[in-house]
Amino acid sequence: MNHMTRLPVSLPARSPAMPDADACWAAFLARDRAMDGVFVGCVASTGIYCKPSCAARHPRRENMSFLPDPAAARAAGFRACLRCRPDEIGRDRLAVEKAVALIESAEEALRLEAIADHVGYAPHHFHRLFKRETGLTPAAFARGMRAERLKRALAQPGSVTAAIYEAGYNAPSRAYADAEQHLGMTPSAWKDGGRGVTIRWRVIDSSLGSMLVAATGKGLCRISFGEGEGALRARFPHADIRPADPALDVMAQRVVALVDDPAAGADLPVDVRGTSFQQAVWAALRAIPPGETRSYGAIAAAIGRPGAVRAAGTACGDNALAVLIPCHRVVRGDGSMGGYAWGLERKQALLAREADK
Ligand SMILES: [Zn+2]
């Protein structure tokens, strides 16, 4: 489900031209809130004027005439309806607009009391009013604003974590929840399409078979065995994918050397996108010295999430940089080999080489 379409980042335009009398009457019959503030209906039999959404019983059509605003109705001798209070629409709209401006400019989440106080309304009343005008509560509106900001920040170069804080979130978990609800995807997935990113690649032979080596301008984004350009394009469908340049050739040579000497590549630049959890797992993997192994449970504990053993295993499986991020150094708690995305034989071979060093 796509929630983006109903995200109001701005209020509807105010005071569009007044519709013709038949349309006005139809709006009254429908009690159309969207027409409040666009015109008022004057009831000849009672001498009062109402806004279109007035909940009072409808007069007969022939008793009603329509005028553009309360001032015109008063000039024609009508009084404001005590039930729908048509004179307050302008004031309410201004208050909501002021609140929207405040929320948009706020660095962090504001309490309802603070927003209501800023516009001079009681919190409970303002909450209802805001929802009536925008279709969202102030809190939901603020979340939508932040999600929009996050979306814009993610479209810029830089890390996911930086984008999250830039958008005004205090914690990544909140950002992921909002992003899933408002953007329909997680921040990492948003970046994974590679939009706006140039990726250079080549396939190169290693002692454990052919390797795909690919990098953005910031660092390696894909190292894998047995893959080619098609796999790269499937993974980064929106990226500008180009053949290797001399800088990538140099990096690819170093990656191949890494297969034979896993300690050799510690300083290779990396540009992988993932959730904060995945990034933490991958960092923990890079901290395992060559020749040693860890269990999935030990990795989960190392990143402060001892209960997340299964998720840690999944994050290892999501590793995009074979050998450089040494997911091959993670084994099952019982000492058995566990899985490997690029084949168990390669995992065994890599571990055997490291044990010999
Ligand atoms: Zn009324």
C-alpha cells in the first residue's frame, strides 16, 4: 500500500473561486467540509448564514442564496449561525497554517500543547480542528513531514545514518518505522536502487573462480563470485553502470590478492548500504582477525543485540562484499560450517588458507 499519495505537505489552496449556485447547493447537501471558507449559504426564512458543512437540518432550496464570504452575508442583513460558526473558518485556517509552518520548521517533534499554545487554541480543540483541516493529527502530519525530509536526504549522497539524523530523527528505529509506513520501503532499500550513483565494474579471475568487483566513487559496493553485469544491474536497477576505469582495475587487483591473503585489504574503501543493524553486523565481521572464527551468537552479542542471533545470520547472508567483509569467518555455535552465499567449498578454502598463515 502506498501512503505517500495522501501525505499533505501543504494545505489546499485557500478561497478558490465561488462555484455556481447549483454546485453550492450540492456542497450544502453533501455537507462538504472542503467548501468551508469558499462561500456561505444564507437562509431567507431564518435570517442566518452557514458554512457548507453546517450540521443543521437543510432549509428548502428556494430559501437559500449563496454569497462569497461572511462579510457579504452580514452586509445583506444575515446573522452568523451559532451552530456552525461560519466566521471562525478564517481564524481556524490561519491557525492551522501557522501550525503547519511551525511543524515544518521544527528540528524535532513538538508536543501538541506547544503547537496549540503557539496558535492560541486549547490543545484538545486544536487537535480536532487540525485533523478536520488536514485529514491528519498534528503528530501524524509531523511524521509525514519528517518522512518526506528523510526521502529527500536519502536522495543525496551520504550515509543512511547521516540522512536519518539530518531528517530530524533521534533514533534510526523511528526512521525505519516511518519510512516503511510513509515511503513504503526501508531507507536502505531506497538507496539500494542506486539512483544517481555511478558504478564501475569488471569481472576478474581469482584462485577461487571469477569475481565481480564493482565500486561507486566512494568505494566497493559489490564483490562476489560467479556474477556478471546482469547481477549488478538487477541489484542496482537505477544506477549508471559503466565499465571499469583504471582506478577500478587497481582495486580489482587488490581484491583478487585478498583471496589469497585476507589480511591484505583492510584499507580498501567500502560503500555498502544497509540498515543500521546490517551495518553493525558487517563492522563486527571486519573486526574478526584472519584465521579466527566467531559464532552467529557471538556476532549478535558483539553488536549489543544478544537475542538477535537469527537476524545476525541473515545480515551475514546479506553481505555484499565477499572476502573483504569476512562473513566466511562466521560459523555455527556447534562449530559446524554454517552457510555461505558463494558456496561452502569457497568458505572452507578461505578458512583453510587463513588457518595456514
Ligand atoms: Zn450553520
